[in-house]
Amino acid sequence: MRRLLAITIALGLATSAAAAPDRPLTNPASVTAAKAPPAPPPPIAALFDAHGAFGAAWSADGQRVIVSTNVSGRFNLWSYPAGGAPAQLTKSDDRQLAQVASPDGKTIVFQSDFGGNERYDLFAVSIDGGAPTDLTNTSDISETGPAFSPDGRMLAFNRKLNSEPMDNVAVMDLATHAVRVLTHEADPSYSWTVVAWTHDGKALIADRANRTGTRGSVWRIELADGAASELTPGGGEALVSASDISPDDRLLAITSNAQSEDTQAAIFDIAARKFTWLAPTPWEQGTASFSPDGKRLLFETNADGRTTLSLYDVKSGAVREVALPPGVNGVAGAGRSDFSPDSRFLLVSHAAGNTPFDYWIYDVASGHGRVLTSFAPAGLDPATLPPSQLVHYKSADGTVISAFLWLPNNARRDGLLPGVVLPHGGPTGQTTDVFNRTAVALASRGYAVIAPNPRGSTGYGKAFQQMNVKDLGGGDLADEIAGVKFMVATGYVDRRRIGITGGSYGGYMTLMAIGKTPDLWAAAVEEFGIIDWRTMLQHEDPSLQAYEKMLLGDPVTDAKVYADDSPITFIRQEKAPLLVLQGDNDIRVPKEEAQQVVAILQGEGRTVDAHYYPNEGHGFVKQENVVDALERTVAWFDKYLKGK
């Protein structure tokens, strides 16, 4: 589901009790710590020496892969050849991502913002590196998601005015840099996203969807005059989104919840207006790319936070799984670059709870894969790191919740471990079985760690995702608290030494937890969390203002909801020492939210500290800052949960 890699806010919606896929409950007594030779905890800096990536794309000739990675400490572009050492193509203090190769193989186009402010320009750089050229250079407009036309003469992209909430589709003539806007969305709750060019270059395929990702359809936009026609059934309550169009322009790769509670992978025949569902399951699916020869379609299945990839044979309908180790196996993430230009290889990713992220090259014919990137440092051995365990428990109202749990290797069941809860961002997000640096850092230092997927999370059906509309910090907080009770019930954890930490909506949940249930928590660290939905509405980006209103209602008529769902209503009740971490340039949860928290608690004479990161936005990406933030988090818990 490539849209998960888009840089958008993840604050989801919810309403009523839900039917998520059946999951057997975990007996807490059955949970055991892994046995392993004694080993010192890895230095926190070493955890970030296991580098990350913002996506990868094949070059036009298939001889190398262009990766956005922070190997240098910044997310810049690197070239990974089929053989030989990687080479850095660009150098910038700002993140560079969404890279795509021109059809003639000479140029890479990518997007980059400034100091984490999420106001993106599009840049072009030679495939061999050098000084990039700013193609758009617009401080009042954000341009994202570039896609070359088949002849390489035009560039399509998503275009958003800073003063408006909607993204629209635009095209640029690369010879003149002239830009034409093709869509003109009037509904602030909807946006457009470029999917692909038709292969004759005459039109664009685009998604039009609401901000909660619950409704939408696929459109064809004519390049000549901008005329738009809806290709898939729209309206109603269904989401239909596309990820690619087949080489003969007959079929769309579709992700939709039109026939089930969960999004499922399908092919849509444009002429016949017919869906063919690929391999329905009780779990969420999403499509990726067609192979350039049109024979196969790649799709993924998210089963309880662990993801598999599969290949669908377009002619026969046969499905076979892509053979990779268990964990989270995903698509390349940049453009529609899953298949090599000759259709022989796949570019995919793999990670697991104690295994750092890497890109792999997978041979479609032989079914064998090999690691391309080797992001992890040689001294970081997954065998010495605490593994994740998938557990299930009931919340206070009987709702079944999935969570990942980490215990220190060789831990004793003596009820003495401190425990930490990791609420995820969103809430329309999901904790998956990826390499979790916070969990690994804490568990390897003697903490039990649990990361629940409470109501409002993705991955468990539309109704589950919609369980917390106008009830943020209510039922979902109860689900997090039930996770604490589960940890204690395993016999490993001391209920008097419980901490909580998260970022974005996880930061909001941290603030809500220590305010509404102050006696449960002994320490807390919140990163860029919301304290007051009303002040958020005043300061955030217009697209997020529209999103928040969809989430909580009208700030006047639903004023009580805004108050009941804001931590500021409860924060003066908190007792836990609190550390606040915040980026100066955050347009999603502006700095004013953090400053409010600190001012209130200082005024109450409480234990509170704060650290602000210049040139960071929503989420920290610069190497020294992400290391510093986690070091501060661990030190805070060591002081207040371990008494160090």
C-alpha cells in the first residue's frame, strides 16, 4: 500500500463497535522471555547506524537502484549498482525522496522540503549526481509525487497551495517549466493524487479520495483539456483507489473496501467496469505495480501487523507468495518501481522486530532473493536483540486488541521489570513488526515494552478504524491501559513502574493518559503531541484543519467533544514526570502545543522538561537529532522508572 509512504498526517476516525478478524487471546502466563547469551545493550547511536530509507526506484536501464537513505546522516539520494559499492548522488541538509527516473535514463526527479517544513519543491539531478535544479521553486505551493510522461517531456505531480487544504493534479512541460493545473477540487475534505500516466501519454490516472481514506474513486484526466471522467464506481461509503494501470491501459490495480470490511486487492477492467478480486482474506490488502510486460501484478497482505507480498498472474489468476523471511515485507515505495524494466526482478523491502530494514532484489523466475543495501552495521546482531512477540488481549469492553511485546532476553518472571507503553501515531496508523529502535533500546536495557494497536488503528477493518470518532482518548486509551494490565499479568512487570511514550497521536495519547489516569504512570515522554484540539485548529496547516473537523466535528457545535477529547482538560491532574520533545518547524502539531504543555505544568510546579529541535518538522529525521531524542527518552525512564 504505497500510499502509506506518503507524508500526510495520520489522525483517523471511528464510531461504533467493530468486527475485526478473529484472533485467539494470549494467555499472559504463556509469554516467556527469549534465552540468549548475555550481551551488553547496543549503543543507541548504533541502532541508528542501522539506517533507514524513504523509498527506492529502478534506473531506466535496470542496472542500478536509486535509494533515499540516511547513510550520511541525512536522507539523500544514493545509487546502488547491481555490483559494486553505492555512491552518493546528492548532498543536502534536507530530506530528499519520491525519486523517479526519466525514461531516457539521464535524470532523476525528486521532492525535498526545507528544514522539515513539509513545503516541497521538485528537483532534477543527473543520474550520475551533481547539483540539483529546483524545477518548481515555489514557497507558497507544495509539489509532491512526481511522475514522468512516457516520452519524458512532461512531469505530473500533486500540487497544494499552502493556504488551501486540497491537493490537485498538475503537469509541467519540462522544456519550458510551464505548469498547468488539471483539477480544481472544491470540497476541502477531498484531495487528488497522481497514480500513473496512460501509456499513450494522453491522460493521467488519479485517485480522488477523502482525507480519512474511507471514500474515493479513480479518475482519468485528459492531458489536452483537463476533462476528468470517473472510471470506477464512486460515492457512497466505499473506497476505490488505484496504484497502477496495465501496459495496455485496460486494467487498473485496485485497493478497495467495496465488497468487504477490509480493503482488498483487485483488478478493475475499465471497459467492462468489472472487479476481479485477487485472493480475498480477512486481512487488509493493497496492490502495487504491474510488471512492465503486463503478466503479473504485485500485491501485499497485512495479517495482524506482519506483511507478505504475492504475485498475481494476470492471465491465469494464479497467486504465489514472494519468498522472504517473516516480518514486514513491502514494496519499493518510490514511483511505480517494484519491477525492473525487463520484468525479471522485484525491488522489495524487509524488516522484522529485531531485524533492521533493507531493500532486497527478488528473482521472479527462480523465487530467490538477495539483500541489496545492508543498512545494518556489522556489530548489530539480531540474534542478540530482544525479539517481538505478537499478543492479543481483551480491552475493558471486550474488544480484542493486538499488540507487539518485547521482553529483555533472559528476564525472570519476578514482577520487577519496569514497563513502557508505546502508543502509535495516527490513530489511523498501525504498529507493525518492523525494527523498532525505541522498543529494542528499552528492552535491551531491562524494560518490558508493549505497542498496542487500539481501536482507530488501520489493519483490522473499516469498522474498527472508525470506533473512535469523537471519542479520541476514550476507548483507545482504555485499550492502551488494558495493555499495561496484560504486561503485569505476565508476571514480569512491576505495576508501580510504568511509563508511556509516543509521537504525534502517540504523543497526544501520552498526554491524555497521564492526565486522565494519573495514578497509573510513573514517567512519560511525549513527542510533538496535541494538547488542545482547539488551538491546533488555529495554528495547523489548512489540510489538517479540514481533517480535524472531519475527525471531531464543528468546533462550535461540537465544542464539548473538542474539550472532552483534549488533554488540556485533564493535564493538571498529571503526576508523572514528563519530558517534551518537539521540532521547531512542525506544521502538523505546531510548537505552540508543546509550549502550552510546558507552561501549564511549570505553573503547577510539576516535574517537566522540554527540548526543541531547530530545522526539524513533524518527526525527527536528522541523525544527530533522532539519536539525541532516544538517548533523552531512555535517560528519562532510567531516572524515573529505575531510580538511576
